Amino acid sequence: MLLAIDVGNTQTVIGLYEGADLVHHWRVATVDARTSDEQAMLLAQLLDLDGRRAEEHVTGIAVSSVVPRVTAALREMAGRWYKVPTVIVEPGTRTGMSILYDNPRDLGADRIADAVGAYDLYGGPCIVVDFGTATTIDAVSAKGEFLGGAIIPGVQISLDALFAQAAALRRVELAEPRRLIGRSTTESIQSGAVYGFAAQVDGLCRRIADEIGPATVVATGGLAGFVARLSEAIDHVEPWLTLHGLRILFGRNVEQD
């Protein structure tokens, strides 16, 4: 079974694949101070919750990570505790996709996995919106080329900055307001965050489509389903898109029996 691990700045998403089927998934906080031994212990405990033993069930590992210390710990963990074929998405990884980025080494591993996964599911042209710590919006051509994209502050980062800089505003729950025109400060903040980000995504997707032609828009990330309900541009929500891309990348880099 393949263990796919997507390490984000805030959260880490872990999936367990049996063939092409995602049979289990977990979401945990990203802690960059965890050692390789602690990473191994965490994964063993998560697998145990599903009644599985790491040494018996895990036959491969695929990792995308935007946190260098965690990348290093997972690399060491795989070599010490698992000793199974491991693919860490980084420069030199076979992606099967042309990367038309000025410096491909600058491109986040999660964005590559997202693009590969979206193109596999929906073909191109497509636009991938990933709602993470940052919101990334990336374009893939009809020929399956990664064209580039846009990076904007994520919803939670924007709210944290607002509350930190505006002394009179207090923290509110990130929830869909009862109405677009807020009739309280709480509703107004919620309206600006939720409808504002939906409109921002719609506007950027529309401008990207003006350049690459009509495109399928695929959303992923923790807030994808929440924002997609209010978006006019998003066609599909794929919560496990990055994991799907990692599974494909593993297959392109490891010979299968």
C-alpha cells in the first residue's frame, strides 16, 4: 500500500492507497520540530487507528513538502524505519509534465502534484485552486504543460493580519454570513472574507482563462468546499487532489511489479 504525505505550512494530509483507491486519510498539524523517529511514531499510530501495521502494509511512500525541515525528517524516517521505495517530489523527479516556469526549482512540490492530479482527472486546459496557508491558482495547458500561476495570502493569514493590525476588530468564526451586506461587524468581516475570497478566485480564474482559453477549474485544500459554494468559476472540488497527484508521481518514478 502507498503512503502519500502532503506537508503544508500549517497542516499535513496523509493518505493510504490500495492501488488507485484511497482507503484512509488523516489530517494533522505540521510540526517542523518533529524528528524522524517522531514522524515514524506518528505514522505508526495513525495506521494503528485503522488496524494496520506500518511494516506489514506500507510498500511505498510519496511525499510533497513545502517545509524543508519536515522534508529532511521524512527522508531520514523512510530510510531508517520503512526501507520501501520512496519518492520525494523535488527537482529531478519525473513528473511527465513540462514545467514552463522560469526556474522550476522554485516551484512548490504541492503545486506540481496538484497540476498532475488535475490533468489526470480532467485534462486541459485546467486551472487548479489550492486553498492552503497561501491560496495558489495554477494553469495547465491543453497539452499538459504547467504554465505558472498566482499566489495570494490564504484566507486565515488574511484574517490574522486584519485582527493583528486593527485594534478595534475582534476575531470571528470563519463562517458564511447570513447576508452579503453585513449588519454587524462580525457579519461584515465574514462577508468580506468569504465572499471576498470567492470573488478574488473568480476574477483571477477569469483572467487566466482569457489567456489560455476556456478551462476546467478544480479546487482543493481545506477550505475548498466552503468557498466553492459561493464561487462562480469552480467546476469541481477534489479534497484529495494533491494525494492523487502524489500517487501518480510515485508510479512514474518507481517501477511497479
